[in-house]
Amino acid sequence: MRSATRNPIHRLWLKPRKLLQWCHCPSCGSVDIRQVWTTTGTLLKSHLTCDSCLQATKWQSQPSIGNFPAGNMLLSAGILFAGASPTKVLRVLNHMGVMTYEKRTFFSHQRDILQPAIQGVWTQQQAAHIAMLQTEGRPLVLGLLKKLKAICKLKGCEDLKAWQQSIINHLYWAVVSSTQDDAELIVDKWKSVERHVLNLHRGHGGKFPTCAHKRLQGRAHKKKWIKPSSLSAVKLEKLVTDKMLCKVIGKLSAVHQTSKVEGFQSLIIQFAPKSYVYSYTGMLCRTLLAGLHYNENASRHTATTKAGEQRFKIRYPKYKAGHVVKKILVEATFSYVDDLMGEVVDLCKKPSADRPVQLEASHSVLGNGEA
Ligand SMILES: [Zn+2]
Ligand SMILES: [Zn+2]
């Protein structure tokens, strides 16, 4: 905090202080009172002692959440959740003469509360997505499981039984892991399972030529691989590549709101401007924020005029001559910020020992970075 004489805040606090200084003692009404003022970031505290009745009265300009002054934590949360720069926002407030905390306070809020809140909300949302996918995909999965079980019962196909669950899991993975709204990619990922169980991990063809897992070593390699051209292999191939099945799997991509990579990249830049340096956790959390924003706003409609006509704008992009016509979308919404704020409040109220531990939190290493 800056020294009391130099900090311009005292221009701004002057008026409320004068008002309060004229207050009477709340107990006896005497004006014979003494006040001591202290500040913690944006929090202003007054300690009033009455010389007539000796009553002491405390007053503070904002409530607390757990041990944190609410205004301080909400300022940090507001900065991060908007994808803003703490350096700049604090400078803006300083220029205005508003009392703020030092940058290191932002970083400790970020490390102890805000980043765990982002990761918590993200995990909850992903779990909800997978649950939705499981519900939507249930008839498909049950049908697939039934057919798999029937194959396993055939003489010579018993070895497939050990793979049943992996094959179902692979189906979910194929859908959830696809960052593009790309039915073909999802189907090709799905089809690769038929070669993976043969211990073939490359040359799958299509949009997914190579398995996504690392080189299999040790126990991961000592699986009961299916023999190529065996009855199991032939039956599984027929099941996996079934046209109807692949069509339905492709359609699951529409259920799972996946991100269109191009739009997503420009969104990440909004939450983590390239001109700043971020730690690994800092970058991860800002990317997750972009993900939360994207998931909520990916399927926005085109804005309409009062007459109900769709609105468009003309852009002149740098990379090509001429113009492009773009849809004007309805305003973005920020419900995820409510979820984040709720998580922040919950975390603030928890004793610090009960909060999730951050793996890494060294903004100091980065000097002037935005961590
Ligand atoms: Zn009094
Ligand atoms: Zn593989």
C-alpha cells in the first residue's frame, strides 16, 4: 500500500470520511468521538471510540467472504474472469485515485482461489457433458454392447471379451476428444479401435491415421491382442464399420458441442493476450475460461432487426482482397461467470487446508508476467 500522504485515494475518500466524521456516537449520541481509519486494498475500516460513554464501534466499507474482504476478491475475480490484465486494471484504478491492492495480492487470490475455481467449474461442466453424451448415446451403446456380447459368446471369439469395456470407452473418447465439429473425424477415430485391438496403431487411414496414445510399453503392451484374420477380428471389423452404426456415431458429434478450432483460437487470445507471459497454470486456466465462454456461446443465433430480418456486416480482411459478409450474432452471455463466482465464494469460505492444492504458482519467476 502506498503512504497515506501520497496516495491519491484520499481525494476520493475525503467525502465519505467527512460524512462519517460528523456522525454521532451510535450509543449515546455524543459528538465527542475519535476515529481511526485503516485500509486493506479496496477495504476501508473505521474504528470509532466515544469519549463520553467509552463505547467502541467498528465499521467497514465492504463485507468479508471467509477471511477475504469481498471487494478485493471480487476485483481479482472480475479481472481474471473477463480475461483482463491485472496490471492495466490496477493502473486504471490508480490513475482514478481509487484505493487498490498491490499486484502480488491479485496473484495470491489467483493462485489460492480463482484458478482452483476455474478448474473446478470446468471439471463439473465436462462431467455434465459426458453425462449428457451417455444419456443421448445410451440406446446406441446398449445396442453395441449387446452385439459385442453376442460375438464374445461365439466359439473362438472368447478373447474379445477382455476388450468389451475398452471398445465402449473408445466410443465416448472418439466423440469427446474431437475438437472439431467433424463427424468424419469422430467416425474414423471410432473405426481405429478395430486395428488397435490387433496391436496395429498406425496406418489406419482416413482422418485418424495414427492412434493417439503413446508408445505402448511394459504392461500396456502385454495385452491380450486379437490375432489378425481370426474370427474375432473379422466379426469385430464387421461390427465396427457397420454403416448404420457409423452414421449414428457421427451424429453424436452434434449432441456434444465441440469447438470449431478457428473461432476458438481467436477466443483464447481474448482471454490470454499474446503480449503477456503466463505460467503453465496461468495459461491453462485462461484457456479453460475461453472454453467455458465458448461452450456457452458457440451456438449463438444471428441477430435480427426489429422487423425480424437477419443482420450482417461487411469485413475487409487483411489476408485477401475484397470483402466478406459475416453474420452479426446476438450478444454473448456470461452465465459461466455466475458459476465461477459461486465457486469462488465457496472456496473463500473453506479453511485454506481444505482448498485444492495448486501444482505450480510462481509468478515471481516471470517477473512482470501476468502469471
Ligand atoms: Zn457514546
Ligand atoms: Zn492403438
